Amino acid sequence: MRVAIIYNEPLPSRYDTTSESKAVLGVLDTVAAVQKSLLEPDYAATLLSLTPPREQARVHLTSLDVDLALNLFEGFCGSPETETLVPETLSKVGIPFTGCPGAGIKLARGKDRYDN
């Protein structure tokens, strides 16, 4: 099985001076652990670190030749709306992925717009 591990490359940002930087950099620990667990049963694991611009990231996603994508992407720094980039693009090209679909992420990001 061919698996892609997709994540956002931690880039310098306004979060560097806050405790949030630990969470942003924590994705690298997760990526390493997931990659290690996939290599043990001899899966072909591809790492795909996404960086802006959005259109370039889409090109990388649409050119993937994998059976499954593990979505660890949390959006580009300073652009939380880009969190939907991976699930929306992978859905369009028919690559199964882990995590929420883009519509679910959009709904969760807009909780303040809905009444109970």
C-alpha cells in the first residue's frame, strides 16, 4: 500500500514567541511517528510537506500517486481557511484520506455563525 503523510511545514511566524510554537512544531513528531509505524509493515510512505502558495500545494496534491493520504495538514500559518485545502483537493482527485471532509472543517470553523 502506498501512503502519503501530508502536513504543513512549520514556518517562522508570529507564534514563535508564544507557547503555540510547541503545538505548531509538534506536527513533526507526529509525522515521524506515523512514518515509522508505516515502514514496519513495509508500506511505501511518502512525506508531503506543504508550503504556500496554495496553488503550488494543489499541484503537489493532485500529482500524488498513492492509495491513501494521512491528513495532518492544519492550514498555512496566518491563513486558517486553508485547512480545507487538503481534503477538498484530495476529494476532487479521488484519493481517500483520513480526517474530516472540507465541509466539516468549514462548519467547525464557523461555529459562531450558528444558533443552537
